[in-house]
Amino acid sequence: MPVDTSKRGRDVSSAVETSRPTAPPAMVTEPVSASRRALLVGGLVAAGGAAVAASRAQSQATPDPMAGHAMPGGAVDPYSAHDSGMAHGNMTMVGQVDHARNGFDPTAMLTDWETGRTEVLPDGRTLRTFEVDAIDVEIEIAPGVFFPAWTFNGRVPGPALRAKEGERLRIVFRNLGSHPHSMHFHGIHSARMDGVQGAGLIDPGEEFVYEFDAKPFGCHLYHCHALPLKRHMHKGMYGLFVVDPDPARHPEFAAVAASRVLGSPENAEWQELAMVMNGFDTNFDGENEVYAVNTVGQAYMNAPIRIDKSRPVRIYLMNATEFDPINSFHLHGNFFDYYDTGTQLTPTLRTVDVIMQCQAQRGILEFSFADHEDGMYMFHAHQAEFTELGWMGFFDVREAGA
């Protein structure tokens, strides 16, 4: 289907005027007076599980996720070799991030798939349309630590776009920000849809329509490809882009493919989570001071992710961390199968508990807690600095209905 070229480069300045309030120009002209890294490290404290439960932890389904899973108190020094608690688990940032002010909640992000709107084309295929706006927004990434972000739809990471293999995709992109931006999709498409100069890179106040087929199936991403690329990536312009396999195209693995199709009966048996690993350089010195999954440091320590042990877990994991060559994911007390890039229906790695990803690398993790006792199972980066600066969380594993 040809692209509606009449929408390319169209002025949307009126939309800029009526859009949500934006942050001041997202450029820091003077360095902050103190290192955020030192500030955050100084804010790590040893906290007993009971205190965390009483004042902080909030699960997806219950206000008391630590019930029955109390952790013993630890020494004041979180690095103490004699710490009787759970080591990393006894460190937490002081205070709470205001998710309502941010306009997004890391817990909701786990399952908030953006599926757009659909219509049937004359040839019988589905046309799926997404609308995405580039917006400048100040966000809180750790308690009291604010970051001048460039966003897709006002959140970091941007919306987790999800489609099905073989569909025709149309993405209406409007630049309501203060800098030139684009959307570059990792997938298969023509050069004129690539989101680079002359192919979808647009100035503030303009609009562009990307259109291509959803292929290959897998766990992909999109990001701004304006220069300097590292700045546009680091400022928050990235998101998940998942293409579910069409079971009819993979008869030899039809059941496995069906389990990945959002909304199918087979898919309903799974607990699927969208996780984007990221980091933030708050004083613009080329080093990250906060690390996280889905932007907010230690979000899943304060609100452990509730897991029904009777149902398997599938994580769509992507690394969007700038300034560090590698990020990682480690699961405590369990192992998982890994599908590199998600473009296969059989695992590329089996029975592992750590996976490393370079920037833009992604994959699918599958595992089960069916044979485990109930408890708080930690997950985090296996780089100690990343962990201690925010990239850590808990799965709150329980029997169904517990």
C-alpha cells in the first residue's frame, strides 16, 4: 500500500501549542555542583524487610507484597561481610518517585502493550496504525532526581508497540519537541522508511508517516536516529517493538508461535513482561548516575513484581543503556531459556541464569517458578555498580490467589 505522502513534512505547529506542557529546553548549560553518583551512593541504606513492607512495597495485586516474605534486618553498612540480611536486598534509595507526576508507572509499563487501531485492507490483510509524538518532558528517575528527557508519547521508554507478523503497519509520527527527531525501526523495511536524514527525520512542528510490513517476528526496538545519536538515545528516545509470529506461517511450531500471539488462549497462560534496561547521565559527564529497568531506579524493589507460580513467565528484554558497552540480566534461584532477538521459536540458549546485551540487543526470556517455594526472588544486572545505582528488583512469587 503506498504511503500517504501528503502527510510528510506537514506543519503541526498547532498541535505543539495544544500539547501537554513541556519541560524547559532540555540542555544543561552548567554542570551540577555535586556528583549525582555520590548523592545516590550516599542514599543507599540498610533497611529491614519489615520496614520496607510497612512504608514502601506495593505489589501489582496487593498493598502488602512482602507478607509472608519478611527479610531480616541488616547491618548499617550495606557492604558488611557480616550482613545478616539479603546483601543487595538491604539497600534501597530513600524516598519515593511520584509516578503520577511522571505520567507513567514502571509497574503498569510491564504489561502495557500499545496495539494501535486496526482496519481490514482490500486484500484482506490487517492495517495497524500507531500514533507517536515526540515530546520534551522532565521526569523523575530516582527519588528527588529529575532528568530533562526527550520522549515518545511522554514516557521513557516509549510505548511498547506490538503487532503481528505480516500485518501492514502505519506509524504517524509528530515532532512536538524542540529538536529534530525520527523513528528508526529495527526490522525489515525500505530505505525511505528508515528514520534517517531524508527518510523520516523531521524538524519540530512536522509530521511523517512510516509504513511497512511487520517482519520478521521477534523482539525488536525503535529509537530516534538524529545526530548526535548517543544524545538522542540517552535522553530517552527508544522503545520496544514486538512482532508476534503468525502460527499459520510456522506449522511445525504452531503451538509455540500461538503462545506468543497477544490475546490468544495460548498466550493467556503466560505472564508476559516488557523490560527495557536503561541508564541516565544526570550531570552530563558521559557516565550514568542511575540505572534501572523501565527508567525508575529500584522501582521493583519498592513494588515487587507479583508472579503466579502456576503460570510460566516470558520477559521481552531490551538494552537501551548509553555510555556502558554492556548491560546484563541475572535471575536469582532459577534458570531461563533465551531466544536471541526473539526471531526463533526454539531457544538459542537453554538453562542459563545470566544474559549479556549490548545496546540495542534484545531477546526473550522464558522460565517458571512452578517447583519453587513461595518467596521474594531477586533479579538485577550482574555489574555491581549498576545494581547499587538502581538496577535491581524482586519477583514476589506466590500460589495463585495467595
